[in-house]
Amino acid sequence: MKIINKKFWEYEQSVQYLFIDFQRSYDSVHTHTLWECIKEFKIPTKLINMCKMCVQRTRSVVGMEGTLSSFFENKTGLKQGDPLSPILFNLALQIVIQSIKMVPSGIKIGKEQLNVLAYANDIALIGKNEMQIRKLFVEMENIARKFGLQINREKTKCMIVERKNSLKKNKIGHLKIKNLKFERVENFKYSGVVRNEDNNNQIDLQERIKLLTKHILWYKNFLKIKGYKIN
């Protein structure tokens, strides 16, 4: 993303991002749809059946004020804390991402078209304008809904990186897609790095310095407790 922003900034072109956040992603996955779709990856049926045995027919109990409820069966979703869950969830996301890549929208990197970035469950749709972002979002939402994934309206944000932003005072706005409205932001942390619509890395550097200072202070206090002298 850093390279994309740098090049588009250099050539005074605009690039738009829509950072996607799914609501209760693990809990809402439709496993029956998942089993059917992961067959596209040519995973052996025996292995799929073994995964089903680990996920299906699980039961839960709710504790409240020292009292436990009766057991109930989990009919949807993936188990939190299960090492198999992130693998299955990533397979579902991979199908969503593949469908996005089929949409004829996005930016050109050499001869390749790029319209989505994804790392784990951090997904960013990329387009030259709002029309392309809307087209990508509609396709993504249609596929994601089949898996039970729902968009978190509050945490999904849009950002526009362009030189004109540094000259305009009116940077606040929203992106409307169907009946949804997403806030436009000046900064967004994607994969642990703060990105800025003015292509400025100062905010990210400041956050990293604060985090480093916090760790140094903690380490100094730890050494003092252990009896070491700190100059």
C-alpha cells in the first residue's frame, strides 16, 4: 500500500480505499456453505470430513452470576480459540477475494489489475473513483453474505489519497453504497501501519516512537525491580 500511495502521489493521481471490517466474523460463518465452497480448492474429501467432525456437533454453555445454563448445540460459526478456525475462515475469505478480483475495476500496476489487498482478515478494496469502489463492494458483499459474513458499518472506513487533499479544507464526508454509509477518514491503521490521505508517514512514526518509549520505560522499571542499576 505504501508503494501504491507513493506512485499515485508522484503522478498526481487519486486512489481510493474502502477498509472492510466484518461483524462477529467467526461466529457468523455458515459452515454448510463453507464445506461446499472449499471443495473448489481440491482439498481431499477425507480431510474435509475430518474438519467437519471437529467443527460440527459442538455444544456450549453460558455462565451468569455463578449459574450455568443448559447445554445447547452450535449450529453456525467457528469455534473461538480453535487452531482450525483461522484456517477455515481464511479459506472462506479467499473465495470472497477471488470473486472481487474478477470485477473489471481497480488500478493498473504494470500490466496487472489490482483491486483488493488482503492480509489475514484485513481487506482493503482499491479503486480510482467512488464508482469502482461501489462496484467492488457490491460484488464482495454478495459473496460474503453467502458465508454469513456481515459488514460492520461503524468500523468500515473509506479514505482517498490524492494531492488535492492537501489543498482542500473540506476533508470530512461519507461514502454511500446502497443503504449503507461509511465514514471518510484522514488516517487509518491497516495491518498495524497508520496510512494517511496526504501520504504523510509522520503519524505512524509518532505512534511507533510512543510505543518504543513505553517499552523502554517498562524495561527500565523491570530492571530496577530486579535490583539492577540504571544510569
